[in-house]
Amino acid sequence: MAAFGSGETRPASARARFGIGRRRQVLLLVAFVVVLVLLWEGVKFLGGVPWRALGTGPQGPVIHNPPFRWPLASDLNLPHIWNIVLVLFQPFQRGSDVTVMAHVVDAALYTWREAAIGFVLGAFIGLALATAFVHSRLLERAFVPYVIASQTIPIIALAPMIVFAFGQSVISVVIIATYLTFFPVTIAMIRGLRSFDPRAMELMQSYAASTWQTYVKLRLPASLPYLFTALKIAATASIVGAIVGEGPGGVADGLGRVIITYNQYYITGPEKLWATILITALLGIAFFLLIRGLEVLTLRARPSAASG
Amino acid sequence: MPDPTVVRLAGVDKIFGRGDAPVTTALQSIDLEIARGEFVSLIGPSGCGKSTLLRIIGDLTPPSAGDAIVNGKPAAQARRDRDYGMVFQAPVLMDWRTVEDNVKLPLEVLGWDAGRRSARAGEMLQLMELGDFLHHHPYQLSGGMQQRVAIARALAFEPALLLMDEPFGALDEMTRERMNSEVLRIWERTGTTVVFVTHSIPEAVFLSSRVVVMSARPGRITKVIDIDLPRPRTDLTRESARYFELVTAVREELRRGGGLGTDAGSGSLARTLAEGAVG
């Protein structure tokens, strides 16, 4: 740095700002959960079924008697949050020493494995299709309409057909998860693989770079923000696909079966289904955050990567 | 000794618009020869086709008529042989690559091995006085530094010809002058032939061995002015009487060709004023 003075670099305060943003995000999330719980229990406090409060008063146990009776706030429709939490630690079957939580988490991990395989397959299929489409207008015009049409078929209608073709097994479930994953990746990557700076393309041209070199060194890296946006959508979609597929797929070990079972016993124990929904949601969020983490790690060098 | 002519343009026309679209003659019967080691600037008002001419030399756009010969070969062959390096107005760095990896990009395409790539990238960045910024990312650098990385990248594989398309157009006047001195230093060191497109009369005069003055609609070469300022050129050059004479000569030629009063002159004047007001 002889001829050029220092102070030419921009202050790299991105990290600091990013940290503050992260803390605020977490606070916001906690606040959101607190508000949701308050709203939930507030509705029950006003219009739920009478319940015995914890502890006892001078005249025996304290009963809270809500002023209204809203059907929506009944213990069947809207169980107390503490009951949902408590049911997690109860045996999942009479006499079993496996808790509901262990049972559902096991099922969730099983479903996640199916979803993850479908997710990876779908991502590669989507990437391959998009790669073909951006290199050939003819292929794009011929096949993109079918890619879009494929997603207009309800998965409920398609799942039995897939199961019929591939048998009642995990394979069918994986295929259904794949089917829900490849679409967002295809559509996003058709865009992403064309999102390079056109001048950078001229630069590659000036080096007489091959199509493959241009793909690997320009198109693909330039498309990564699009890819991760699609993968975040696909992560949750693949889990939904796997759960829905487990019913017709006859897979007994995953969340699909747990949800169907707890649905059937909802009248006697609504908390179990709610607890399962809670864990399913956490699974989706965890998968999403995993992809988000990969995104931050991969795009950390790019100035705009901190957002999203 | 090979042919000393690096660029030979003969009867080059460029016509934009086909079918029903309105036809614009961007370039008309351009003849130009550039010898090895020359520093030639193309100057003219906006729309005179000077960037298009540069792109024809680089085979990034084909001429509608005429021949573009680079290093004794058709421009397309010269591009495939990696005979030239290109610097655009914007640095066009890949923001996912570090400074060092950006400079390595053309070397990767050319299939150099990793050791040679690192050595050359380090050498080039040292030359551009960016030795301390190898592992920075482009967004951490100022505009002037980014453009120096782009120049290091363009020169990394030692092309015979360096094509620069208004490389300092986006920089402020102070940085631009510094970059001009820098480019001259590199040019003197490497002996590369340079074709340099610019809007700025002082820049063209300061840098060039010849200034090619162009006029617009249709884009033609109106005059080629030899710049006989002694080298090495320094800040003192900018204050010499001969420098002012040559700047005036180029300006008058631009005015005669309809260049000033429309785009180039008023544009650069307005730019100078605006920068003065902002700074």
C-alpha cells in the first residue's frame, strides 16, 4: 500500500450488525411464542371449561369458572397448553414405559430420514432439469409446462398411484417427498442459473471458457441464493410429502401413522395430537434452520447474504 | 520478429437492427492499425460506437462487414487463443471469490496448475499494490481497488492485448488520475498493447501514444492524433504546456465531429462540476 492510502477498505461492520439482528430475531421469536401462549390461555380463561387451579385456597381447591362458554375454547378443541406439555411425558400406550415424546420424536426422525432422502433426490432432479432448460430453449418450451402441470395434481390423488406402482414401502414415500421437492428447485434454478451478471458471461467468453467451465464457475455460484431459497421451501414441503405419503404408503414407523392414530383417539386424548403437531412443526423448523445454516455458511462472503 | 501489428481493422461496419426494427449504423468503414506496444485510446461522444468497436476487436460482437484481425488471426480465433484480456467499466468481480481467487479465474479456465496459479495471482496483486488484500472479498474493497483487481485479473495470463472499456468511468476524478498513473506504470512494465475506450479527454491524452477521435451516427474515425508527450508521464505531465495543447487539439477535433456540445464535453464538464460540488 505505497501509492494508495489506507482507509480505502470499507469497514467490515457487517458481522457486528448481523449479530445485533440475530439477537433481535431471537427476542422477537420468544415474544411471539409468549403472546401466542397468552392469547391461547386467555381465550380459555374467558370462554373455556372450568378448571382447578394449582394449589388450594382457604375453602379447598380453587376452581376457575370462565364467564363464557365458547365451544371453540373447550378442552377438546383447545386443550390447555400445560396439558399438551404434560402429555409429552406420559406413556404413549397404557402400561408402556415409552413416553409420548420419545414415541413421537422417534417417528419424527424416521419421517425426517424419508423426507431428507426425497429432498436430496428432488434437489438433484430439480437442478438437473433446470440445467437442461437453461441450456436449451427447446427443452424449456417443451417440458416446463409439464413440470408445472405436475404440481396441479393433488398429492392425495397421486400418492395411491405411486404406491400402486412402487408398492407399499418407504420407496413410495421417498418418491412422494421427491415429487414435492423437485418443483420449487426447478423453477427457482431456471431463474437462478440465468441470474449471472451478463458482463461476467462476456468475461468468461473472453477467456474462451467452455460451457462446463462457465456453468461451474459462473452460472452455478451465481445461482446459489436462488437455490437456497428453493431448498428452504423444499425442506418443509418434503416433510409434508413424507407424512402424507406414509398413509397410503403403509409405513407404520413415521409421523403419518402417529397422526392418523391420534386423530382416531382425539375424543379421548386431544392433547396427544396437539403434542404431535408441535413436534412435527419443530421438525419442519429444524430442517428449515439446517438449510438456512448451510445458506449462511455458503453465502457468508456475499454482502447480501445476511438477510433472508 | 512477428508482425508488429496487433490489431488490424479493415472496412469494419456495424449495423444494429434487423427485419422491421429500425436500423442504426453504429460503425461505418473503420480502418485502424495498432502496433505492438502501443497505447491507443478511442474517444468520442456517447453512441459513437467506441465500445462496440472494442467489442468487435474482442470478438464479443461480430462486425456486420469488414475484417477484424488480432495478432494476425481473425478476432474469433484470437479470442479462442486467449490473446487479449478485458476490463469493463464495472470491475465485474465474482463476489463469492476472494480477491486472489478472482485473479485466478482466467488461469483456472486456461488449466494452469494450482501452484502456478497462486504464484501468478500473488505476483499480479503485488504489482497492483493489493498484496495485503489477497483474502478479502470484493465488497470489502473500494471501487478503485476493485478495478485494480480487475486489471490484475486481465493481465494475469499475460495477454498480448489489453482491452479496456471505460475502466475508470465510475471513479471520482482523484482516484481516476491515480489509476491512470497506475495503468501507465503497468503498461511500461509489461509492454502489453492497450486499447482504451474513454469519455475523458485528459485521460486519453495523458495515457495514450495515439488518440483515435470518433464521431457519432454513424460512428466514424474523424482523426487520429499522435500524443508526443515524453515518457514516463507523471503528474508534472498534466501541467505541461504541450499537454494542454494536445487536450485542446482533441477537444477541437471532437467539436468538429459534433462530439462536444452534445455528449462528451458537456458530460465530462457536468461530471467534473458535480464531483466538485459533492466533494
